[in-house]
Amino acid sequence: MGSIMELRNQWVRFRIRDVYLPDPKELLAGLYGNELLRGKVIDLSDSGKEEGAFAVVQVEGVQDPVIVPVTRILGIQ
């Protein structure tokens, strides 16, 4: 790479984890917050029937399971 000034007005690539500001979590939420994910429910809190229950969902491509309020699940496939 040449001098730093040569970067001005250039398209560049970088990893989301290397972003300094805004926080990478905020950046991801802004970019992908409305995307739909699909996964398999592997466990439920409160047997899944009580208000405030959560589902533990394994999403393909995501290492750790995610936890989602049952009331926010949009459908079953």
C-alpha cells in the first residue's frame, strides 16, 4: 500500500471486527437488523408456554446457539 493520502476517495475492504466506531455490534444491527434468520429450536425456557419464555435456537453458520423471545418467533417452517 502507498501513502495514507492515496486512500482518500478509494473503495476499501476491512473486517467488521476491526471497526473502531461505531461499535461493531451497532454496525451489524444497522446493516442486518431486519434480516430473517432460520434455525432449529433446541430448548425452551419455562416450557415455552409462559409469557416471557425464550427459545434456544441453533442457526446454521453461527457457532453458539442464539436466544430469542418466543413471542418474537415469526413462524415455523
